Amino acid sequence: MTDDERAEIATFGYERARDELVNVVKMLEQGGMDLDDSLALWERGEALATRCEQHLAGARQRVEDALAHRTAQE
């Protein structure tokens, strides 16, 4: 995976990264690709999964911050 591809994925919102990850998984499950293409697709899937995890971690932190703020006001 190139640096440009990683930089592109880093700009994806959660839904786009998730949708592309679903497509990657489907393509890998179908098989029929040579080893190099399969590995490249798997690497893209890993990058997409990481992007999704980043979004989810950010959302989790926002919820925790909001709950802490609410508790501090009580």
C-alpha cells in the first residue's frame, strides 16, 4: 500500500471506511485473485479497519467526556 493510499484512507469518514471495508471482505471471500492482489487488498482492508477503529475510539472518548462533564456539574 502506498503512502498516497494511506493518506487517502486517513481522510475517510466512518461510513465510507466501513462500506469500503465491507467490499474488501466480500472480494477476499470470493477469491479468484492471485496472491499479490489478495495481499494488496488485505492491506487495504487493514488500513480501512484501523480508520474505523479511530473513529469509534473518538466517538467513545466524546461520550466519556460528556458523561464526565455532566457528573462534574451535579
